[in-house]
Amino acid sequence: MNTPDSKIDRLRRRAAAPLLGVLAAAVLAACSSQAAPGAGAMPPPEVSVAQVLSRPVAQWDDFTGRVAAVETVELRPRVSGYVERVAFAEGDEVEKGDLLFVIDQRPYRAALARAQAQLARARSESQLARSQDVRAEELLAASAISREEFEARRAASAQGDAEVRAAEAAVTAAQLDLQFTEVRSPIDGRAGRALVTAGNLAQADSTLLTTVVSLDPVHVYFDADEQSFLRYQALTRDGRRAADGNAVRVGLANEQGYPHKGIVDFTDNQVDPGTGTIRARAVVANPDRVFTPGLHARVQLEAAAAAEALLIDERAVLTDQDRKYVYVLGENNQAERRDIVPGRSVEGLRVVQDGLTAEDRVIVHGVQKVFFPGMPVAPTPIEMGDPAPQVQVASAEAP
């Protein structure tokens, strides 16, 4: 028979069972932790450490520019006429003197023949006048003619000589006109599209036939801001920068870095008041025809002579809001935070203007494993700029 007291006891035992389980688990956990102290502690993370690199570094400033041809010619005819032949392939490279267009030569050949005939007549008349002049001189000595007639024959001889010279000039002009019917390239370069084809009328000094641009070398124009220009002038006055012939490095949009080298050969004589910039021009060799006029170019200009600088790997630099910092290896292999003032980038490395010394060893790879300053690490020495060490994965062997 169940009494009220027995029912109450059963309810109490059911309520106490979960609490006993929790207490038992806590006791077991405590016993296991006491039995194996330090079994769950994490080992120090493996990181790569490199000595700060100290070496002379030249200062380079970055600009954007455009490629332009050294020589650009708009080819126009010197004589009028109908185009008889286009003698070049559009877009091909041409050499100075190559035939590009031929204008109908028949009218100019006829004009040359007419000028040559007039020259022959003038020479014949001049020879006759000269003979009469010589005879008149003999007759005058014998008092056979008057002084007036003698002077008239002397003037006719001089006039004949003048007419010969005029006829020779007319022949030369006709020869030039005939020569100008063959339109030739005045420079070495690449020809553009033929803007006038065979059968069309070309007006002298007016009709644009095609364009020719030189290819090697090329010019690269870029604009420097006013502050940079003033800084360059101060460096030049102090003797830390050459007055002219400064080196440049150039890279195109599809290239890594700045593989092409050149020099500055021109700087404008005034600053543009609208933009606050001054234009400069560099000369760059183009033997492989990498540059085409009109391309965008990235330009680095050597701002000052090489000076000693501290360099670290870009991957070691961390950001904390508006501050840059790195972790260096301290005593007992502990990571220490150092706030730095970074400078420009040099061949994948970052110049450090303040915050480090040449004796510091910087954590480069594995820096994301460092969670707080003073954290122990397991360092592996590398050279600054080296890639991250390869992780060795052990392969399981079959029993």
C-alpha cells in the first residue's frame, strides 16, 4: 500500500538524480586534470624571423604618363593631282625614303619637257647674241658701227644669258614637281591608314594622305606636382640630385614593376597654374616595339641619390587603426610589438623611417599566429624577402 510519505520520497529521489550526475562529472574532470597537468597546453606557434635589412636605397617617386612618338609626320602632297597608286601596306613599318603614294605624273612630265625645250631655245638665242656682241666689238674698233648699236648688241648678249638662267630654273622647278609626285616617307617609323586611295584628287599642301610615327626611341610625358618640383629643386641646390638627365623607370599596364629604363631630357619652363603641375619628358629605348604612342605608362623618377635605409618585408607590417606596427623577436623568444613609420616601397620591401634598428629581428611569416605582445613563439631564421617556408606534411605508411 502506497502512503503519501512514500510518494513524496520517490519524487525527491527523481529530482536529486540529475544533480548527482552533474556533481559526478565535475569530480571526474577535476580528478583527470590533477592526474595529467599541462596535457592541454598549446605549443608556441612557429614563425619566420628575418634580420632588418640595411642597404643604400635611391628614392623613386611614382607618376603616371603617356607614351608619345619622338617624331610624328602628317604626310601631305607637295603637288596637286590624282592619286595613281598607294605603294605601302597600312600599319607596316617603313624606312626613310620608302615610296608611299604615286600621283599621276603625266602632266608634270609634259611640263618638264616644255621647260627643257625653252631652255634649249634660250641657250641658242644666247649663243647668237654672244656672237653678235663679239662681231660688234670688232666693227666698233674699225668704226664700222655706232657706239649705240654696239651697246644694244652687248645688252642683247646679257639678256640672252639671263634668259638661259631663267630657263634652267624652270627646268629645276619642273624636275622637283615631277619628283614630288612620288610621296616618300621622311622618317623611319610605322605608317598609319591610307586616308586617300587611288583615283582621288590630292591637293598640294592640303590633303592628308597618311601619318607616320617613329618607334625607337619613344617619349614618355608625365606631370609632377608642385611640391615634388620644389623638393627636386632643393635637392639639386644641395648637390643631392643631378640638374638634368635624371633616371626614370617605366612600366606598362600589363607589366609587373618597371622593366624599362630611360632618362629625363626635358622639363617645361613653367608650372601650369590651373593644375599646379609641371610637365616633364623622358626618353626610353623601344627596340622590341613594346611601346606604342598613346599608351598609358607608370613612371618612377629618381628623386635623390642613394642613401642608407632600413628595409623589411611588406608582409610583416600590420595595421592598428591609423598606426603601423610589426612584431620583433624579444628575449626568451617572445613577440614584442614595435610601432613604425613606414616609407616608400622598394622592390617588394618597405622602407622603415622610424621604429626599428638594424639589429632587430622581425617576424615575417606566421605573424597572424601572434595574438598579443609577449606571446612565446618558435622562430625559424630566414633572409629578409624570402618566401614562407614550405610546410612538411608527413605521409602515413601502410603497416
